Amino acid sequence: MDDWMLIAFDSTQQALRAEMLLEFAEIEIDLFPTPKEITAGCALCIQFPKEDLERVIQIIRNEFVEIRGLYFKTADSYDNIPM
């Protein structure tokens, strides 16, 4: 799990939409509760392997998925990744 990224959302609708789009693209994802360290309007986030970051960003942009942010888990927190 060390090389996993997170996507946080402001709405459940966008989280579920992103889940569908990423699964369709055959990207390995996991839907799970948003960590308390990340402030978001939605209780769900998606984690995915770091090596898929560019593909995930491309899908988010091309499909206009509204996200709160992309994060990388460090030893003691989550770092926001600029898009």
C-alpha cells in the first residue's frame, strides 16, 4: 500500500462516477472511507496504484470529474499532488 494514491471528492455522485470510469479503464482501484486527515465533502475516496497516476489524471480531466484533490500517503500524513 506504500505506492498508492488517493482521490478525494466533494460528492458521492462524483466518487461513484469516477469509480465507474476507472474500472472501465481497467485501473485497479479500491473505494474506501476518506481518511480523517483529508478534508472532503464526501465520505468516500478511491485509492489506486501510483503507476496509474497519469492515466487517472487524464480520465479525470477528459471526463470532467469533480475532485477535491489527489493525495499520496506519506509515513505520517497525506500530501496533496497538484494536477
